[in-house]
Amino acid sequence: MRRALAALFLLVALPAWAAEPKELTWSELIPPDAMPEVPNMQPLHNLSGMADALESAPAAKQEMPHAPVVQSLDGKHIRLPGYIVPLEVGENGRTTEFLLVPYFGACIHVPPPPSNQIVHVKSEVGVKLDELYQPYWIEGAMQVKPSTSELADAGYQMDAEKIYIYELPE
């Protein structure tokens, strides 16, 4: 009887263990009925000295720090590609806490995206970043829970189970 129950348990539980994470796109983090976000960006006409100005400029202010989120994503096991903006780097040089954002350069002297386009990620192992412009896949359970950092407000959080380099299909 015990073996039959154990076998039945394995048959029922095996699909849950083997389930692949749901692959999300950034647009799926925005509720379908949300108002479209229009960035308040001013055109740049004089680009001379822009690099020096950006280096010394204060961090840009986030336009939508309380953007609406998709509540149904709470607790879902997902996989999301994006760029890492480090918040905490350990003594071993590994980033253990970071913001995952949809495009390179977000939160660093350019206006951060709306909070529903930022995921605050924590990782026990972390990731060693060789290049900030390298995109990564992050897998883990999504939490619909706001957080605040010195760089931006995030509408989602995640404890990363896997972090690996995003590569385009050949």
C-alpha cells in the first residue's frame, strides 16, 4: 500500500517538478487596461560634451514609480530576459542584489522605466558581471511586491533560482 501511494504521489508531483518556467516578455508585466506610458523626455540638440555631462549628472528621476502591476503573476515561476543594474556586490565580486530592467542603461543617468518594468532581484549565489551591456535570463518565483532602492522603485521582486547569459537563437 505504501509503495502504491508513493508511486501515485510521484506521478502527480512529477509534472510540477519538471515544469518549465513561463517565459515572459516585458509587455506582460503591464496590465492590459493600463494607461500607456509616455516618457517625458526632452530632445537633445547640442551633443557636444554630453558624455562628460552624463558622468557628472545626478541620477534621473523615475517618471512612474507606482505604475500598475499584473497581480496574477504573483507566485508564478517565470523566466525573464533583461539587463542587470547592480545594487549590491559581494567581496567576491558577484552581484547578489540587482534591478532587472528591459533595456541597457536604464536607471543610470537616464530616467528609470516605470516601476512595472523593473524587477528587484536577490540571489544567494549572485552573478559576476563582466560587462553591463550583457543581457541575462533570470528564473524564479515572481512576487508582485513593490520595493525601493536608491536608483528606482520596482513593482516586482524575485529570488533568482537561475541566472544565465541571454543568447539570441542562431
